[in-house]
Amino acid sequence: MEYPTVPYRPRLVPEAAQLEHAVAVFDEMNARRSVRDFSDRPVPRELVETAIRCASTAPSGAHMQPWTFVLVGDPDVKHRIRIAAETEERENYEGGRIPPHWREDLAPLGTDWRKPFLETVPWIVVVFEQRYGTRPDGTKQHHYYVKESVGIACGMFVDALHRMGLSTLTHTPSPMAFLRKLLDRPESERPFILFPIGYAADNCQVPDLKRKNLDEVMVEVTASERRRER
Ligand code: IYR
């Protein structure tokens, strides 16, 4: 059965203002930073729910929307997540579970196994990928391009939070399998990324890192250049 169609009305930006508008979009996105130092100031639940609605507008393989956003505000559950995440991360950082090159690459960021922010933040959202779905009649529904779909939804979530004045961190306490049991999710779901969410602390400092320039992340391929190389 095909979806009926409806007219699509894309946002109209006057041509004369297009570039200025585009740069304003860039400036806003470029101001986002991953934060590890959060305020305990409460965040209205509706804000996080709205950000989840934003994320859930993401495109997905065959429109299966293969994601579950698990919202945690309960201090007790946050505590349990912190203890379990720190246990895993301690093994990574101090038990030698991550290879030397990884430790060296993390050193400039100053991260370690301690994750106090998991209890400071008013909310944690753990995004789960649904490896497959279940139809109303109980049969299995295939999901497609799950990692791509959930990855895009997470990116949109990060941007939505940022635009709302909130901060987050794409945290992947590794291995994350403990989250499925702890958060009571079915066997069909796998934890993907954990997002602590809150306001950045008043005195929040972030590493003064630089982003790659356009010419470092973009290449243009033209037919004439391909010919030249042959
Ligand atoms: N998951 C660990 C280690 C870590 C990995 C990367 I890649 C980072 O950018 C930062 C940390 C942790 O959360 O500490």
C-alpha cells in the first residue's frame, strides 16, 4: 500500500538573503560544544521531550524510525547508570582495555573514568537502536540502515538541544550493553549513544579545539579532473 501524497512546501529564503542566512545557520551550529561540566539547574521535561520530537523527524531506512529515546530523570536510576558507566570506563582507562594509541588521542581532552556529570544533569537520554521491530500482530518487522538512521537522529537531537540553549555530550560508556538491562529494554534494542542533558555550568570550560577547515573536509570531483588523472 502506497502512502498518499501531499504537497511539500519547502522553506523559502529570499535569494538576496540566502548566503547571509546560511552563514547564520553555520554560526549557530559552530557555537555548539560538547560539555562535561553541567549545572544542576532543572530543565523542564517538555524541553527534552520537544528535542526528542525534533530528533524523531530524522529520515530513516524505509521510514521505519528504528529508535527509542529512553528518558531518565530519576536520581536513583541516574546513580545506577553512573556507577555502571564508571565501572566500565575505569576498566578502559586504568585496566588497559583501550589500546595506547586511543589513550594518547584522548589525553588532550583530559577525560578520565570519572563521570560525575551523570548525576549532576537533570536528564539523561539513552538512544537505543531497534535492530528490528514488532508489528501489531506480533510478527517481526525488518529495519533498514539502522546505524545510519539512528546516527542522523542523534545528530539532529544534539543540534535541537543546542538551539534550545541546552548542552549535552555524546557519551558512549563502553561497552554499553549494561544499559539494556538497567533500563529494561527488549532484546531487539541496542544502546547507541547516552546523552547527559542540562545547562552548562556557569564556569564551564571547554578545550580550545579547532575544527577542520572546509578544504580539509571537502573535495570536489569534476569530470575534467578525473580525465586529467587518467
Ligand atoms: N568512552 C570513554 C572514552 C572516550 C572516547 C572518546 I572517542 C572520546 O571522544 C571521549 C572519551 C569515555 O567516555 O570516557
